[in-house]
Amino acid sequence: MRFIDPHIHMSARTTDDYERMAAAGIVAVIEPAFWLGQPRTHVGTFIDYLSSLVGWERFRASQFGIRHYCTIGLNSKEANNEALAEQVMDILPLFLGKEGVVAVGEIGYDDQTEAEDKYFRAQLQLARDLGMLVQVHTPHRDKKRGTTRSMDVAIEMGLDPGAVIIDHNNEETVAEVLDRGFWAAFTIYPETKMGSERMVEIARRYGSNRIFIDSSADWGKSDPLAVPKTARLMIERGIARSDVEAICYRNALAAFGPGGQFREEDWLTRQPRDERLLYLGNSVLRGQEPRVDELPAIPEFDERQIVK
Amino acid sequence: MSPVELLGRMLAARLPDAARAWLANGIDRCNAGIADRDLYLLMSGVSRHVGKESLALTAAELAAASASRPGWDPRDWTLDQAVRVYLLCASTSDGALMSGRLDRLCSAADIGELVAYYRGLPLYPDQPRHALRAAEGVRSNMRVVFEAVAHRNPYPSEQFNEAAWNQLVLKALFVGSPLSPIVGLDRRRNPTLARMLRDYAHERWAASRPVSPELWRCVGPFAAGPVLEDFARLFERGTADERQAAVLALGEAADPGAAQLLELHAPITPRAGDSALAWERLTAAGT
């Protein structure tokens, strides 16, 4: 089985993670632009960060046989520094048209302040003007209300629900998101947000229509193998294979595909041109790519891989 | 015909109608003196409009390219790369303005864009002004970006000082990149580079790691005294490719010791007629 992790902050992860992800069958990832754990203070650091998402990090992923895409936006936390936010809004258009930028994101609410609302709306407008998809981060606190409000504002700003991915859902939010025609993504976190066990129950109850999962792994405690591990658990608990494939691969492709930048052929076919992207000329897949019909093993963390 | 006119002609013959119209509009805006911000937006969307297929130039077009700009070899260029360089060149003929725009474009570029901007180096106005930009490309960790400067690009051999040139050649070996596509490789050989390459070979030998046979191409003309010991080692312990490389390299040495070494180890090896071609064959065999 192949997997997509449509929300993971690879810049914060190690090469060991990339190796284990490739071995576990992850073929493509989407890295949303987010904050770095502490607020940035200059627009220049935003520029360098966004340029690494379309440049270096994508290249680094390619070394491990994983296709890397990103979403570009001003995150809700840093929208609260209005002087800086204005400058960031000015430079976003420079990045939104780049190759492999699959959506405007991750944007939305954190504390649900006025400033957050202002820049969420401005970016929704940008997405509408450019005909781009939107990836919405829903808040940790006051989540249910924040999720409803995110969808209200998206519709108010003229976005088609089918072009908006609502992320970090839970049992309390999913029904409304699906009822209103948005995509519902779930972040599988070891302790907060959503655990694999709970996800199995959601799959049982809601099926696989417009639902998919991601790891949102970043610089905090999180698991870059959350998608394949949850897939394994779902299979073990008797969820139909076709539903598991939809939740862990096909629906992410269907959600992000219409932007034209997220194409299955990118990872199914290897163009001769792409081979030149490989540093030292070696693909890291080395025959590890699992057959489509089998569930790849979840690799153990292996200390011997550290050769420093 | 100027290289930029030639690019326009190559593209017109290949782009579908919609993309050709989009490009014509972009070129009109560039010719009219486009603002920086508009140029950056135009550039950032290029691949979405024209795609990334190979330019697939004919032999006649490649000949026309090198006639219009000696050393220019766009055989590996893609449509999006050609369009980026075409638009950029149309946007200004002022070297300082071009250099500032390149800095800004490169600071926000994706990988495909970086490759295009570096491949375009031989076509920009005020050539010497872009040497630091080119050296920045050589410093890249991304092999494809490094090769955009290093391979089939006459710019480094024309504009790099000796230190920068030597770093380029040494780095090519470090990242496993072939030497033969480097334009001006033979012309820019120098004793310092030969010393650096021998030190590098000794390091690799000490670690029991292979050494690219191509390395000796830059050492050959300086093969004398202790350098000959390296060649003796190639003959005695090297692979077939390494022995072939030693023969080719020593063929360019003036020192009588080199001739003796050749006589001793390769008395019946026919001398290569075209040594550049023979080195290329060695490159192909090694990759």
C-alpha cells in the first residue's frame, strides 16, 4: 500500500525520519507553511523559510525517494504581529505560483483574534483570486466554534467548500465539516488531537468519503509514521482495505489534485530529468518501494543507522 | 541572430498557441520596462503556463546557438528554463539591474527556477558582473543546481578566477559529477588545481575509496617528479579505466619521465587520436 502524508513539517525532522517514512510506503508529503515554535521578527526570515519549502526541503526529500509539496501562507499565530503580517502579505504572491505549491495554507484561527480574522480573510481572497485551494488550520482551543467560524468565513469570502481542506478535526467537528461539503482531515497525534484508536472508530462511523489523515509531525513530540501506523491498525480492526486506501492515500490526492500541482504521476513515473535531482546520483528507495497490494512494514528505529 | 532572438525563435516553434500568446504578452510587458514585482510574479508562474518538457533542439539549432554565443550549449534545456531566461533577458539590458533582479529571484526560487537562472548566465548583459552569483550556484548543496553552472556552461571558464575555478572542478569530483561536460576544462588546467586533485586522490586512497579516472585529465600536463608515482600506482593497481586514464593523461605530459612510464606500462597502447573524445568515453563508462 502507498501512503500520502498531506500535512507534515519535514524541515523539523531528521534524515532517519525520511528513511523510515520511505520504507513504510510514504511516497508524497505536503509541508504547510507554519510557525517555527517561536515568533519570527523580520520578514526576511519568512522569505528564507518559504524559499526553503520550495527549494532545499523539496530537494532533501527527493534524496529519500519522497515527493515533497508545500502550502504557502501566513499562519494564524504570527498574524497577530500586524506590522510584520503586512510585510508577509506583500511577499506571499511571490511564492504562491511556484512549482509544487498545492494550496494557500495553513491558515485560519489560533486565539480567534481580530488580527487573525483580518489576515485569514485576506488570504482567502488571495486564494479565490488565484484559483487556489485552501488548507485550514483549526484552533486547539475553542475548537468547535473556531471550526464552524472558519467554514462560515470561507463561504462568506466566496470559496467553494470542495476547494477547502479543514484540518485537525475531531469527533466533535467532523459531522458539520462533512455536512457542509468541505474536506475533513484528521491529525493523528500520539497524545493530543486524535489517536489512531479513535480514528478507527471515526472511519467505522463516517466511512471514507472526503476524510483523510495526516501526522502534522513537526518539532514537537509527534510521529512521522502516524499515517502508515494508523492504516495498519485500521486493517487489523477490520476496516475495508478500499476505505483504508481512500483515507490514507486517495482522498488526499483527490483533495489537493485539482490545483494541478499534486499529480500521482509525479511519484509513479520517474522522469529521466528527475534523476538528476538526486544528490550523488543515488535514489534512496533502493527497491524498498512496497508492492501496491501489500502493507509495508513499520520500520523500528535502528540506532545502527547513525554513522556519525 | 542574437542568442535572445534565437531563444524566441526556438520557443515559437514549440509552444502551443495558448502558451505562445501568454509568452508574447509577457515579452511585451518586459520590453515596455516591467516593474520588479511584476517580473517576479511573471517568473514564478512560468512552468504552469509552458510546462517542463525538454526543448529538444535539433543539431542545426545547437550549431546556431554556439554560433550566436560561443560555448553556449542549451542541449539539456527545458521549455520553462528557456522561457525564464528569455523573459529575464528581455526585461533589461542593464547589467546592474539584471544582477539585482537575479539576486532577488534566486532568494525566492524553487529548484527548477534556480537551474534556469544559472543556465542563463552566458546570456546576461555585463558578463563579469555575475561572477559572485555563479560562485553561489557552485556552493549549492543541490547537485542539479551545481551542474547548471558547471556543465555545458561557458560562464565559469570565462569569468572565474583561478581559486573559484579550482573549487568548481574539485567540487564536481566530490559530488560525483562528471568532469567532461565542464566547458574549458582543459584550457583552465593549472598547477594548483593539479596539486589539489592529487591531495584529494591520496585522501581517497588512504580511505580505500575509489577515485574518478577523470581526475587525472587535469593532472597530466604537470606529471613530473613525484607526480609520476601516482601514475605508476594507477598502472600497477588501477582498474582498466584508471590505466586508460593514465595513458591519456601522460600523453599530455612534457616530462621525459612520463614517456618512460608510458613505455614501461603501456608500450602497445595506441595513442588516442582525439583525447577529449576518449575522456568522454571514460566518463560514460564510469557513470
